[in-house]
Amino acid sequence: MAQLWGGRFTKETDELVYKFNASIGFDQKMLSEDVEGSTAQAKMLAKIGIISDEEADLIVNTIKDIVSDVESGKLKITEKYEDVHSFIESNLIDRIGDTGKKLHTGRSRNDQVALDMRLYTRKNVLSIKEDLLELLKVLLDLMRSNIDTYMPGFTHLQKAQPVTLSHHLCAYFEMFKRDVLRLEDIYKRMNFSPLGAGALAGTTYPLDRKFVADELGFYDPTVNSMDSVSDRDYLLEFLSALSIIMMHLSRFSEEMIIWNSNEYRFIELDDAFSTGSSIMPQKKNPDIAELVRGKTGRVYGALMSLLTTMKGLPLAYNKDMQEDKEVSFDAFKTAHDCITMFTGMLSTTRFNKEIMAKSATKGFINATDAADYLVKKGMPFRDAHRVIGEIVLYCIERSIAIDDMKIDELKEFSELFDNDIYEEISLKTCVSKRLTAGAPGERSMIEAIEKENAFLAVRL
Ligand code: ARG
């Protein structure tokens, strides 16, 4: 056991207690963040004259050596160390003695871990944003090439009104766009440096917190030292954003699974992104989409876990907060894997355009348009709704579509029907007439695509 705090104790820590308390098994993921923080700390201590420039250089270079020894496998991160902070400091002291012992001047592991976690989270906020931008690129390409790919729009999973694939995908573009904006928003709120808060009440050394903040790419130091060591709001915000991203991916996955089913056959998944069955030779399963849908629970779990951990904590640091790491690291990785897998799956999916269009001609998807036709000819909407309802019933009894009815048959229901009805309720007309902003009609869709393109262009 290589602990940093033996002085006050007369007895060795019980081995099981030591293991229960230790975090090295998982916080070693923050090795490079801990190094970044210690490097900035050493430079700052030299700047304010607590250590010499030579001592700062020696500390910084020795830490670099420690990291390269870890990378080459020469030095192992073992359970002998309580956490990643102790690992670096103990090895530093082993190598350069008293100079190494000066690094922790005016610093506590409380502000140190607060910094490491913030740096680690910040890095992930940025990389998840990149993942989302890749997904948005794929979506935008598909939107551009499917403005006239007709498909049924659903409510209650029943065919409702005709839309296009471009329009349907644009709904997801909007969701993931909001996710990107949420991440940008979180970044702005979290990008402040907690280092220099000490254990909870700052320190009597004249630390230059602004220097450290600048070195590490933060806007400024945090304002309150107690809040600095006990705040995990930024992490909760990020886990919330990840939960919402997963919820979006899960809904999209669900649709891909439905579209891939034998009954729909709207899509054909690429062989590289689907799996077979060990017993049923005919199977091509949408496992990736199902896994993405399934893994959503893990990310929600991380959010619930941390919310629960934090809810009863008095100020300032409490060891409970060590529990923030494992669940968060798992959620970061899960979300990253899911977004990238989903993007790969979507970009290689083949859309069966004929089947989609054919599906949109069935199920009385043009019933609203047929009612609107009568309204345009002078009938009040409520009456038109009833007349078309009667026509739908008539068609169901005969297993035909409204388009299949002869003009004389239609006239039985209303004298207002004329030959122009067929053109008016054709799939193409039904879509192209929907031109309100945000609707699937071609002109509206082109405008939407321009807006989404502008959003992406400034971020790529
Ligand atoms: N491993 C600890 C954590 O993750 C580091 C902070 C330890 N601070 C302390 N006062 N014991 O929270």
C-alpha cells in the first residue's frame, strides 16, 4: 500500500478496507488529465515562487517519464496505489525525492479530482459532439437524395398521411441537432477551473488560479471553493444529455427494426451491420439497432445513480462522490459506441423506395386530402369528413382504395366529385401540396435542408 496520508495513523489499514476505499481500478482512465493538471500546478507554483523554475521543469519532465514508462509497459499501475493521484505522486517522489514532495503544495485531492473529472468530461462532451456531427452529415446526405421518396407517415403506428423519407429523417436531424446544442450549452457552463479550491476552503498560499485556468483552456477559475470541490452538476447535465441522445437513438433503432421486418421491408440492412441466427438459416437480424435500443437503459442508469448519490450530500467533499466515475465512464463509452455504430448502420442501409411508395398508397393515407378536395368545392369540413368516412367504409368492404372507385360511384356519395379528384388525391399531389414551413412538400423540404446545412457548415 502506497498511501499519501499515513502520519496520523498508528495501525495499517485493513486490507479489505483498503480495497473497498481504493479507486485506482477505474480512475487510472484519468491518467492524462491528472498529468495535465499537475503540469499546470507545477508551472504555477514556479510562477509564484514556491518552487524554482528548475524544480518545476524536473517535476514536469519526470511526470512525462512516468507516463511514457506506463505506456511502454515498464511501469505498472497496480492496486498498491490508492488512486491515480497517489500513483503519480508516489512515483514522482520515488524518482526525485523532496522536489516531488513539493508538487501538492496548496492542493488537495479534492480539487485535484474535481479538476481531473472536469477535464475528462469536457473531452468527452467534445468527442460526443463530433460523433453526433458525423451522424448529422449522414442524415443530411440521405435527406438530400430522398426528397421524392414517398412513404407513409404514421400516428399510433397506423398509416396517417403521406410524407417522404427526407421529411422523416429531418425529424431525427432536428433531434440530434438539439443534442449538439445541448452539449455546446453544457460546455459553456462547465468550462471553469476548480483547481486552487484546496480541500474546501482555498489555501493561504498565493496561488494564481487564473494562470492555471488559462493553461488548461478554461474560461476562468470557479467562484466558490466549496462549490468547486462538491459540484458534479456538469456531469449530471452531460449524463442527462447522453440519456436524451440515447432516447433518440433508441426511437430511431425501433423504427429501423420495424422497417427491417418481413412485413414492412422498407429497408435492407447491410450484411456488415446485421447478424444471422445459429438455427434459422433465413434470418438476418437487426442486432445493432436492438443493442442500441437495449443499451439506452445503462445510460439512464448512470444518470439515476449519480442523481441519487448526490442528493443527500452535505458540503463539501464526501467520499460518496468517488461513485461518480464508473457509471459515467461506462455511459460515455456506451453513448460513443452507440452513436458510431448507428451512423455506420444508417449510412449503409438500402431503402426500398418502391415498397415504401406502394405502402403509402394503401391504408387510405389520402383520405384527408380527399376531404380537403370536397372542402375546396364548397363543402364544410365536418361534412366532408363524414362523406369520406363513408367512402372509406365502402372501400374496406370491397378491398379497394379510394383511387380505385369510378367517378359515378364517387358521385353517389357527393355530387361535388369530378374527374380532377384522381389527380388531387394521387400520392405525388398529396405530398407536393404540403407546403407549410416544416411540411414534406418539395419546396418546404428544400428550405429545411438549407437550414440544416447552415447549422452543420459552421461546425464541420
Ligand atoms: N478517489 C477520490 C475520488 O474519486 C479522490 C479524492 C479523495 N479525497 C479524499 N478526501 N479522500 O473522489
